[in-house]
Amino acid sequence: MISVPDHLAAALREALAGVASPDEMPAAAINACQDPRFGDYQSNTAMPLAKKLGKPPREVAGRILERLKVDDLCEKVEIAGAGFLNFRLKPSFIANQLKAMAEDPRNGIRPAAAPRRMVIDFSSPNIAKAMHVGHIRSTFLGDALARLARAVGHTVITDNHLGDWGTQFGKLIYGYKKMLNPQALAANPVAEFERLYKEAHALSEKDETILTAVRQELANLQAGDAENLRIWKDIASQSLQQFDRAYQRLGVSFDHTLGESFYNPMLKEVVDELLQLGLAEKSQGAACIFFRDNPALKDAAPMIIQKADGAALYATTDLATVLYRVREWKTDEILYVTDARQQLHFKQLFAAVEKWFASKPSAGQWRPPVLRHVVFGSILGPDKRPIKTRSGESIKLEDLLDEAESRALQIVTEKNPALSGDEKRHAARVIGLGALKYADLCQNRNLDYLFDWNKLLALQGNTAPYLIYAYVRIRSIFRSAGTAVQPPSSGFELNTPEEWVLARHLIRFSDTLHEVLEDCRPHLLAAYLYDLACKFSRFYEACPVLKEAEPLRSQRLALCEIAARTLKTGLNLMGIETLEKM
């Protein structure tokens, strides 16, 4: 299958070359038409060009149209409104694309033109703390982006960059030595670690002697004291086991789980090199990177990479992490999936890496990777504030997953009491966890969103339960048909408006995936899948399938098959399972 937007954009660029000079030429913008009455694709390129040329937009659009060669794809191109170019695809082209999609085991997913080697850094909880609701956006977004990038042919390395080092471990180790409850540790290690930290912190705030002891425990750990290292490793191991249970439950996996501590041996090398290159300088005893020549960062506080006492910071570790990923993994691109509160940090990190790699003595061997901060907003409660428990604490992830499955089990039991106990529990897990993921991924990631159990578990509207049910409904057609579905050997002959609307939407699946990855926006895939379910519903209501005579019966069954495969593939790329019955 070819990319229609790419093909039309290439033809548009060729036509523009005969109308505008290279300096005047605007981008060849091609977008899908939201209203099929105006065609399949649309371009507003004539309007910015008309402004540069000082001519009426419709006149410029006419000059472009005279040179436009898209007869292989389009039955007509029309000028509309203030100067839009509307493209209507040939029915024969749509039918051929649909046939290619039906015959393709990859469901028409087109490989990336320039595959990249990409690291996706996401989730990143702190050890000795339970994962909570604040981790779900990073986890769901990162996992979905990794699945999507792999689907189009990028080499993806996923890394869970754990917070496993820092000043809090002095308090943890002190608490572990002085106040550990072995029974509580055996029952719930992370809960016990949280208790130890809170108690040691409270005591150190009140008693200077304990504060001194806490600092000494941290110093001993950093110096390599055997006992403190053993305790630290036990805390990390127990925490990882609990994290892994949550990840397995969610179907999320990582290629690497390298915590901040992994990079400790590299930190001195990083600081020394930045100082030697003149990119960092001493200020009041600390090593800092200033951004005086960067308009966006010059007024911000400097990026401190080493304290006056010689201690490294979060920024130092992140610089070492970039170096490691380029040196060892040969990455072209790194995506950091974190919330909006870290925007300044990543702007400084990216600016520092760019200067650093350009200044290295072997700069020719050190091509800086593309660094992207995939920002997301907060999950809000009914009070429009970040969601919390009634006591004001963050909701534990495990509790959230339990409640999702419990609520889904009630719905499944009400809707289909005939299912066995195992079937109900399986359906509840798929629907409950899928609803949580979809409620997050269907949102524009840059925005906050309101968490609402009733909305995300609804069987109507833009929700995972509705889409899973849409898939189940299509699969039930094949159970009734009792025959295997084969793509029509002579191709598709589409006659009704509902068939054409569905077909046009289906062949946009691959383009949608590529569009999602351009700006890391999974909500575009969610919108595509919801539209697909709605369009299929209208098709099925208007177009009989099983009662039709051949060859129309087989053709419509094949159309149902492509729709089902597309729904399942799209949901799986968001990390959401499907059901065969519900």
C-alpha cells in the first residue's frame, strides 16, 4: 500500500515548483477531509503562497491545479472556499488499496521510510515507594509509543530509568537498621520501606544526633560500605519485584531497567570533560552549565552538575545516561516520557547535550541524538485537582487496578450472567485494564483530564469497553457465517455510501500510525478507532451481510474482516487486549 498523503504531497511540491521560487514555496500540506462531501484530502497551501505573491488565493490555487499530476490517484481535484484544493480519490484506487490491505498480514501498515534506532525512557518509579496513579500516564504513553514505533519498523530500546540513588537512602538505611519489622517486610516490603523512611525522616527533623547518623549512613553507602550496600540492594530488589508484578499485570515490559546508580562510575568523567571543554564552570564551588547564549534559557538558574561538596545531581546522571545510550546502544533518538513539571530540566539537558557533543574532541564520531520530551498533563479528581485518596495521599497503582477489574466484573456479570466464573474474570481484566489505558491514551497528552469511573467504563461513547464490544460484535458475524473469510479474488466492488465511507476510513490506518508518531500523539489513533467503530456500525445497519447472495456476501464479510483486524491491531498497539465474546 502507498501513503496517499505522501504521494499527494510529492505531486503538490512538483506543481508548486512551477508557481513559486524556492524561497517562496510553502510546505506541501495535505490533510484528511473531516467532511466527505468535500473530498478525501485537502490542502490549504495556496493561501500562504498567495500572501507571499500578493495574489488572490483562488488564482494561485488555479495555477497550482494546472500543474498538478494526480490522475493515478484522484478522479478530480477542485478549488473550494478561499482557495482550498480538495482531492477526491478514484473508486478504483480505494478498492485496490482495500484489497492490498485485506491480503497483507500486517494489515496495510507501511514501514517507515527512514527507520531509526530509538530509546524510549518511561515509567521510572522510585524504589522503596509504591507505584501510584501518577505513574500511569508515563507508563501507558511510553508503552504505546514503543509498540507503535516497532510496528512501523523502528528499532526500539525501552528503558525504565529507576530512581534508585540519592539522599533518601541515608534515612532508609538508618530506619532499616534501627526500626525494621521483619513480619511487615515479609508481608509488603515496599509498604515497610515507606514506613521506615517516614519515621526516620520525622526523627531526623527533631533530633540533630539522628540527622548526623542519617548523613553518616548515606556517606557510608556512597563510600561502598559492605553492609549499607547489602541493605540498599535488598531494598532495590524487593521494590523491583513489586514493580514487575504491576508491569506484568499491565502487559508492559522493558528491554532494560537501569537505575540512576548504574551511571555512578561515569559521573566524574562527565563533569571533568564538561569543565575541560569550558561548557561548565565553577560558581561558588559548584560546577554549573550556564546558557547565556540561549534566549530561552539565559534567565533561568544554571544547570548544576556537581555541588560544592563534590556530590553529583540528577542532571549529572541524565548527561551520563545520554552518553551511555549513544556510546553503547548507538541510538539516533531518545524520547523522555515525563510530566510537564520537568520541562525546564529537559530544555537545559537538551541544550547542554547539543553543545557537549559538538565540542567533543572526536565530534565527528559523536552525532548527537534527537532528544524529545514527551510531555503530559495531570489526572484530575472531581475537585479539578490532581487525583488523590480522601486522606490526601496518592492512589496506589495496585489499588487502582483492583478497582478497575472489580467495577468491570460487575458490568460483565450484569450484561452476560451466562459466562463462567473464569470467563467473567478474564473479561473483567481485559475490560477494566483496557478502560484505564484507553481513558488516558484517548486524551491529548498535553492536557490535564478528569478521571471518571462511570465515563471510562461506559459501553457507549469513546471508551475501551465500546471498542472492545464493537470488535466482539464483528467476530460474532463470523461465528454465525460458519465459513472462513477470503479477500475477493476479483477485488472489491463497493456500491453503497456506507461501504465507501468505511473503505475510505480503513485505508487510512497506516497513515494514522505514522501521524501519531510524528508528535507522539496516541489520541489520534484512539480517535481513528472510535470513528472506525461508528462507521462500521452504520455500515452494518445499512448493508446486510449474511443474508446477501454471493459474491456480495463474501465481499461484505471481507470488509467486516478488515474492520475487525484493524480494531484489534489498533487496540493492541495501545496495549489493550480484545475479547472474542463479551
